Amino acid sequence: MTSNREFDCVVIGAGVQGSFTAYQLARRNKKTLLLEQFVLPHTRGSSHGQTRIIRKAYEEDFYIRMMEECYKLWTQMEKEAGVKLYRQTGLLVMGPEKNESYQLCKNAMLKNNVPMVQLTRENFGLHIPNVSLAEGHAAFVELTAGVLYADRTLRAVQGQFQKTKRLVITAGPWTNRLLVKTGIELPLEVMKINVCYWREKVDGSYDVKQKFPCFLQIEGEKSREHIYGLPANEYPGMVKVRLRKRLSNLFV
Ligand SMILES: Cc1cc2nc3c(=O)[nH]c(=O)nc-3n(C[C@H](O)[C@H](O)[C@H](O)COP(=O)(O)OP(=O)(O)OC[C@H]3O[C@@H](n4cnc5c(N)ncnc54)[C@H](O)[C@@H]3O)c2cc1C
């Protein structure tokens, strides 16, 4: 049994693999944390873009068997999210008839009873208009292959997984970037803060080891800035000094 503060699983990376994994774990009532380095959705991983091919036309049996399960999971996701993620188009596979890869792929399809139509030179044009089959090449169509809508999928699966009663955003200067995704607008402003280090004139005179205190110099009413600082500590002989700016009634 896990304690309240313990996750059953932490998944790092919210591409299609991580998002589906996290979602499937959550469906099995596993307390799951999905971590992503970029604000979602982002365009820097392999999973972004609008479309991908889904197919069973592989040379290896294990891929074909794995795809059986994949298709079921895609259908399940479509139902649960109420979004169309897959469009059946078929996959036309062409290659030199005697080529090893072509034969392996075709034979794996036949052996695993994957629905397909083998095309001959004679009937090729009837099934596939506007494409010519090269001399010496053979072709088949894998019927259940099609297009997966990648971006739509990521949104759907992440939407299904990321359900929470409350959300706490403590993203500092990145807060606005996150809030944009929620439709909430707050009057936040990212401010640059300069930190200066002043060198002691007399060695050790403002050193933390000499018990020199942190300090705050409050300026007059009209001043828009206060000064504060810390004793020499981070760098030998350097006192850290900063201006604290007034923004309406607030100092930052
Ligand atoms: C152009 C292109 C076309 C493709 N076409 C097809 C196709 O037609 N059919 C097909 O089946 N496959 C296709 N693929 C392959 C398929 O898209 C990828 O196999 C799949 O998207 C991989 O998903 P992933 O989740 O493993 O990786 P990614 O989508 O790259 O996700 C990895 C995630 O991990 C995050 N991450 C990394 N490090 C950290 C960290 N330290 N902390 C937090 N997060 C981190 C990244 O930011 C990223 O979001 C294609 C790939 C590309 C690029």
C-alpha cells in the first residue's frame, strides 16, 4: 500500500508514449505523476505534428501482434475522449517482388491473417489510380492501416489523464505562459532584477563571519527605491546589494 505522498509510478516525458503510459496506469488506479520538461503542448518531441501512419505491415511477428493491442487501445481512447483519432485509409506497400524485406513483410501479413489485398500488374491500376507499379515490383494493400491524428491524440490522452480537483501554479516568471493555456489572464509582469556585488574597502569589514547583518535602507516617501543587502558571504570580500523597486504600493 502506498502512503498519501508516494506515487505508484512517475513517468518522465509527455510524448505519446509517456502520455499513454500515464493514462493507462491511472485507469488502473495507479497513482501516477507525469513529468514534462516543456509547457504542453510543445513542438520539440517526436510526437508533435498532425498525422502519423498506423499499420501492421511489419516484417516482425511481434510488431504485428503488438499492433493488434494498439488498435484496441486507440479505439478505446477515441470512445473515452469522444474524438476521432484514426482514419482508415489502407496502406499500399510496393517493392521489388523478389526483395527479402518485401517478402518478409508480405509473408508476415499472411501468416498473421492481417486483412490485405494482393495486387497484380493487371489489377493494380483499377485499385490504385494515378500510381504506376515499377517493372518487376509487386504490391499489396494492408486494409486496416490508416492515419492517426497526432496532435489531436496528445490533447485527448493528456486531457483524459490530467484530471485534478485543484491546480497550484507556482511557476515564477513562467506563470503567464502556463496561464495562457487555461484561459485565465492575470496582470503579471516579469521584471529583471539586477544584483550588484560591492567590494569591501577594508578586508572582512562587512563579512558574515564578522557578524555584519543583512540590511535594509528605507528611503523617503517619494523614493521609488529602497536599498537592501547581505554581508559578504557568497564571494569573499563582496557585499551583495540591490535596489528594491516600488510598484504602486508594492516593493519587489
Ligand atoms: C517526422 C516524424 C514522422 C514520424 N512518422 C511516424 C509514422 O508515420 N508512424 C509511426 O508509427 N511513427 C512515426 N514516427 C515516430 C513516432 O512519432 C515516435 O515513435 C513517437 O512520437 C515517440 O514518442 P515518444 O513519447 O517516445 O517521444 P517524444 O514525443 O519525443 O516525447 C518525449 C518527451 O519527453 C520529454 N522529456 C525529455 N527529457 C525530459 C526530462 N528530463 N524531463 C521531462 N521531460 C522530458 C520531451 O520534452 C518530450 O515531450 C515519426 C516521427 C517523426 C519525428
